[in-house]
Amino acid sequence: MIAGWGFTMNAMKKVAGAFCAVALSLGAMAATAKAEDKINYAITITGVSDYMFRGISFTEEDPAFQPYIEFTYNIFYLAFWGSNIDSGGVYGPWELDIYAGIRPVTGPISWDLAIWYYQYGSQDDLTESDDLDYVELKAAATVTPITNASFTLTGYYTPDQDLASGETWTIDGLLSYTLPQVGIFVPTISGQLGYTEATDWSFAGPYFLGEASSYTFWNVGVKLAVEKFFMDLRYWDTDLENDLADERFLFSAGVNLP
């Protein structure tokens, strides 16, 4: 294991295979892009009262710092997202997500097709074969039925990857509506409903979920934006009987750069 990064041979094989297809696609399509196209980037820095991943706290209900940077070129993008985590010593102390994909538009539908790689920090008690890093595929479609309103339907597929993850399917719908500006604030209300099901939770699932192999999660809240700054108050809940997945309010605030 490489000190400080927690990469194992299994993890390297996973991410190499995952990004090979993306890299080939990006290279082939970038060659046909217009000469005036350029690489752009965006940064978001966020603080949250609790890191919720599909309705489950990944910080033992403690706050988290979550930086994000995304590079875009035409319809292609490459992004990095990080967070501190605390899961009883199993995953921590940090998570780094790397994902790449394309965002084409066909008629009224905006697509987001990507491959994700989840990497976790210190895993000193695990052997190389017990690597918990894993790969996931994502497909999302967004439509705007009326002005200021959007609906996004997203599906995730996680292949079976030893102890890191059993085969898992997740689907969620997100509905949002931007209200008229109030003073300096631009409010947006939104709600999400999701469902995830696994054929075998393997190691990670039972740690959080006991014997459950499927569950439903949802949230609803309001986001207030002031130029590059934002804050969000959101109610989360699931149908799981677990202290880390019960009902709670989550507050987040951050800034979009540059």
C-alpha cells in the first residue's frame, strides 16, 4: 500500500480499468472538437453539518469539509470530490471520489453519463484483497417541464467487487424549482426520493445496515444563493432502523469559484 494514499494493487486495477474506456472516448472525441474550445474549471467549497450518503451518515453525525473541482472540455468532464469521514475505523479518515463522463443534450433531455471511483483512506486492518475502494456507473437525464423547474432521474450500477461492494442498483428522482428572488437571495426548493437494492451487501453494507438488502431514502429542503455563496437547509430520512440513517436536519454552506 502506498503511504498516505491507501492505493492497493486491486484499487489500481479497478480505477485503471474504469477510466480506460473513458480516456479512449475522450481522446477520440476531443480530436474532432472545434479549435476555439478550451478547458474550463469550477471549484466548490462546502461545509456540512453531517455527511449524508444516500440517507446514511458517513461522519457519525459530525460535520464535514467537502471541496470539489471539475474540469470541462466541450461535453466532457473530469471531477474530484473529497470529504472527511468517520465510520468506526472501517473507511476513514477521508474519501476521494474521482469521476469522468460526458454531458450531451438530445432535444429536451440533458444527459450525464459517467463512471465513478470511490477511494477511502487508512485501511490498516485490511489486507490487499479486502480493499474497500470501488467503481460505480451513473446515467442521469434532466428535463425542464416548465420555466424554473427541473426533474432529474438518475440510475447507478455498482458491479460486484469482492468485499468493497456487492452488486447494487440505485435509482433516485430529484425535483427542483427556483423561486423569484427575495431581497439578495435566490431560493430554490427541491426534493429527492431514492431506492437502493443490493444482491449482497458483503462487508460495507452490514456495517451500516444490518441485514437490510434494500432501502428507501428521501430529502426535502431549500437552498438560498447570493451570487457565488449558498446555504442549504434539508430534512433527510430513510426507512431503515438504524441510528445513522434516521431522520435529521442537515445544514450546509459554501462558495462557488472562481
